[in-house]
Amino acid sequence: MNCIPLHAVDFRVTANRMDNAVLSATTPLGGELDTTPARRIAIVDDDKWVLKSLERLVKSAGFKVETFISAEDFLQSGNDSATICVILDIGLPGMSGLDLQRQLIAENSQVPIIFVSAHDESEMQTQALAGGAIAFLCKPFNDKALLDAVSSAVK
């Protein structure tokens, strides 16, 4: 990998359609540098212990992770374009996991969703999978099942 001194790079900041700053950079030879936000797995769960455990597991598989305690926090983050997969608790207070899935579909989001739930409710599982979820895992699930689902989602 060749290093390019920062003073030799032409940086430009523009605004995208969501009024977020976008950084672009051009090298002295006219090549573009990758300045896109890091692609990440988003984990949304209201149980802080589960959230931390899932974060550690997914990071151990080499993914960047961002965690959210609610569906509303995920939506307010504004980073959904950098999200390559969402691991989503179905039973969230406020906006439920199914409600978030419906909103993402309404916004034409193509981000794959893996649902996790403490309750084995076949009706919710049917709704989630009918809405395009990659997987529906009942807690407690084994690490391999989740990582296999993530691997399938990001292909």
C-alpha cells in the first residue's frame, strides 16, 4: 500500500440529499480515495446485556458494529446508508422491530434484517419473514446460528 502525504490530497466537502457532509478526496494522480463511511452491522435491542453480548460476538467475526437501544435511535442515527445488516429485537418498547421493518420497507431500504426474539411466537415470525427478514432467531440462540445469518445477509 502506497502512502500519499495529506498535503498532496485535494479534499472537498459537499452536502448529500440528507444534508450530511460528504467528503471526497482526489490524489495528485487524479485517483479517488475511498471516503465513504465504514459499512457496519447495526444491532437494535432494548436489553443492554444482550446488546453488549451481540456487539462482542459480531465484532469478533470482523464486522464494524453500531448499537442502538431503540428503533427510534437507529432511525435518528442517519447512518442507514452505511448499514449492511440490522440485527433487530422484535419486542422493543415504542416502535417495535416489526414496525421498524415496515418503515424501512416503506423507505425502499434494501438492508437485510435478522430478527431476534425472547418469545417464540409463530405469528410474529411469519410476519417478519413475509416482510423479507433473512432469519428469525429465538433467544437464547447459539453464536453460529447468528453468524451464519449475518454471513448470508451480507453476501
